Amino acid sequence: MQAYRASILYFAPHQEGVVPRAVYEQDGLLVVGPNAAGRQVVQAVGPYRDLAGQYASTPVQHWPDRIIAPGFVDLHVHYPQTNVIGSPAEGLLPWLENYTFPEENRFAALEYSAQAATFFVAELLRNGVTTALAFATSHPTSVNALFAEAQAQQLRLITGLCLMDRHAPTDLLNQPSAPGRFDATEQSLRDTEALIQRWHGQGRLGYAITPRFAPTSTDAQLRGAGELAAQYPDVWIQSHVAENKDEIAWARQLFPQSRSYLATYDDFGLMRKRAIYAHCIHFDDNDRALMRDTGAAAAVSPTSNLFLGSGFFDYMGADRVGFQYGLASDVGGGTSFSPFHTMLAAYYVGREGQTKQGLSLNPQHLWWQHTAGAARALGLEGIVGNLLPGCEADFVVLNPKATPLLARKTVLATNLDELLFSMIVLGDDRLIERTVISQATAGTRA
Ligand SMILES: [Zn+2]
């Protein structure tokens, strides 16, 4: 057992229809110890004065003037696009063609994938991200490299083979089997199943069935992906939807029989709990209801949407109909690995009131969307993204005086909202003094 004394931020258990509320212990104690499986989890959290006596024999690490907060959850990020950050383009489709596809092609080589995975995981941790749902490329090597690195660092990571059997450069499409026994579509589905069996549930790793987006898959590939999703119900699904108007028009042309672009995924069995769709911008209320009724969730990617000029996620619409969402960096369309930059961009997106109704997202709600709310969207509520007893002990230690301006500003806060909003607006990786990952003793399967 190990105890940590500092200010502590966490979230009250979620209640349907109630705006998420943070709990802040000015002088708190977080007690961490192994669960039955040997994984470090939160044993107790609360005011130091209430818990100190009970844990008098537990060693205490004291971090004065620091804030312990849940590790961040990134609902959508592309590890092969780390080098694509900040590439100029005329919108989504030219950006894919000119920058993203050529870079992703390099991930056919295991060495290239391995060094990129090492950098990517280190960058997530440096920014306080302790759980991520990530895209790899259409090469199985890229998936194996990322899983191996996440396993070495004990990061909770979900990824999968990018399914793409048409409408992209030939080298980047799924490839047929070597002796020509299976075509590319069949081979991609066989590779997906083999990767599920190899990695899903190993330690904290999870598999996501990953069609890039409907336009780059044939009907046969989407159908096969949907069959795998039914066969492996605790495996995740990830894709993109309704990001950009050109993309929507293209998807409608390719799948005219579906009611909408989103409905295409439902028609192939790809909407259910643990299905995460990036963007979800250009929706009508039927789409929103489909998200709600199937239990799918949106990965809101505000820095990416602002960078590519794709549009603004409609928070009012999402809450009115009642589907789940959380925040995502969407690197490399997104411009930062930092959850603070993403939360600030989400605030801008919420404020925008020309294309939809604008609102001011509450700082506690913004923070929840990148921690406990994102965990809930993944079906991992009570496991990550919070510091309630039983949660895996992934947390960050924040220094609210990390820069001169932060120090000057955070000291003026008269309530929790002011403190959190100062950090959201002024924060970046310098705020994260350390990131602590829940450890397991050797041989643990948790
Ligand atoms: Zn994306």
C-alpha cells in the first residue's frame, strides 16, 4: 500500500441527466494498493484528516501545493500521424492525400512502427494521458508494434488494424495473402481476428475493429467487420463519421441505400456499446437518436475540427437527445497531445453560436469529458478516468504554479471552477509534473 497527500480532484459517480460534478479535496489523501488480481487500484480517497488515522502505518508521499487528478482518457488519436501534426492543407481530403497517406505507408516496416510507437506512448504519458483509443495503419506490423510498447509501459491502450480495401493509394490498402489464397478483404478480416485473439484482454490492452471510414471499405469488408463485432461483443469498434461535408456527400453516393452516413455503419452491424465514432458533427436528430439507442459514443475532436475547418460539435443537440461523448486529440488532424489544449478548443466549439446554439461549457464538465466521461463512453466507467475506490491507479500530479502566468492566475481562484478554468486556458504539458501508471505485479492478468 502507498498513500499520497496533496490536493485531489476526482468525480462523483455519474447520475443520468445531472451535469457531472467534481470533488476537490484541498488537503486530501489517496491510498493505492493491489486488488485481487495484483493490479494497483484506489483503496481510499478523501480528506487527509479523515483518512490519516486509518492508514497511519501506510507510507505517505507528500506533495504540497500539488493537485492529484485522474489520468486523462484520449478517445481518438492516430499514432501513425504523429509526424503529420501541423501539415497545411485545403481541408480533410487533400490533407489525407498529401500528408497522411504517404506517412502511414512507412508503417509497413516494423522498425519504423516500433520507434514511432515508443515516441507516441512517451508523448501520451508526458501529457498525462493514461488511456487511449488509437488508430494504427492497415499494416499488422503497426498494430503489433503499438501493442508491444503499450504493454511494456503498462498503458491502457486500445487499437486495431485499419480496414481499408478501396479508395486509397494501393500500397496503403489491405493486402491479399502472399500465395494469393485470400483476397485483400478476406485477409484483412482474418488478420483482425488473429490480432483480437493475440492481444485483446492481455493485461490492459484492448482490440478495436477499425474501419477507417465507410468510403474506404467495400460492402464486403464492412459486413465482415460487423460480423466480427457481433462475435466479439467486448471488443471495441472505432471509425470516423460526419466530419466534413465533402466526405458526407461521398459516403452518401457510395451507400445510397442507407438513411444517412451514420446509418451506414448501423446497417453493417457496427453500432453498439463500445463503438466510438470520431467527430459526429453534421448530424440530424435521427442520427443522434441512433447513437443513443445503440449505445455508441462520439469522440469529440475539437482541435482537429478547428484546424481542418470541419465544423462544430453540437453539444446542445447531443444533450437534448442524450447520446454519450468524450474528448479526443485526433492527432495528427488535431494540433496537440495536450488535454488542456483539447479542453480549451472544446470550450471554443461549445461557444460557437452561428451554426448551432452556443453555450459555455462548465470547467468541471470539460474536465469530465476528458476523464470519467470518456471512460464512460468506452464502457470503462469505474475502471479508469476517475479516482473512486476500485479505479485503476492512473493519475497525474499537476503543478498549478508551473509557469509564471499560471502561478499568478491560479492563486486568484475563489472557487473550483475558476481554478480548473485557469488550468484549461493556460495549461499544457508543463502543468503535468508527473504521470503515474497503475502497476501490476509480474504475471498479473487484470
Ligand atoms: Zn481521426
